[in-house]
Amino acid sequence: MTTISVCVGSACHLHGAHDVLSAFSLLLEKYKVGGRVDFAGEFCQGRCTDGVVVKINDEIITRVSREKVYAIFHDKVLKGEKL
Ligand code: FES
């Protein structure tokens, strides 16, 4: 099970956390991996100046924008899946 969490604290919210959440959500639906991915919002990760902060399993990824979501999803989620 892969875990993806997107920070929805106020600083990340201002940096576009909602767009990042939506983009991940669309990809989970498109690739039908929702049953194998635990996806959630999380409160402040203490990296507010580096938002949007995304955590995939134990890896923290900073400065995530909607435009970067597909590449991150491909590298960190799809590569480990047998599709
Ligand atoms: S609000 Fe996202 S790291 Fe603080």
C-alpha cells in the first residue's frame, strides 16, 4: 500500500494544495489504483516555506504544484504498480 498525503495547512493552501489534491485524485481515478493507495490531506508538516508539501510513504516532496503532480505520481506510484 502506498500512502500519499498532501499538506492542507494554511501556507500550503495558499500555495495551491487544493489543486494538488485534485490532481492526485484525478490520477488515482484515471489509473484505478485507489484501492492500493491510501490518500489523505494532512495538517502542517513544518515546511511551510516549501509548500505545497506532499509525503509519499516516508518521503517528503516540497514545492509541489499541480503541474508537477503527474511526474511525481508516475515516478513514485505507478512505477511500483503492476498495471
Ligand atoms: S502549511 Fe504545509 S508545511 Fe506548513
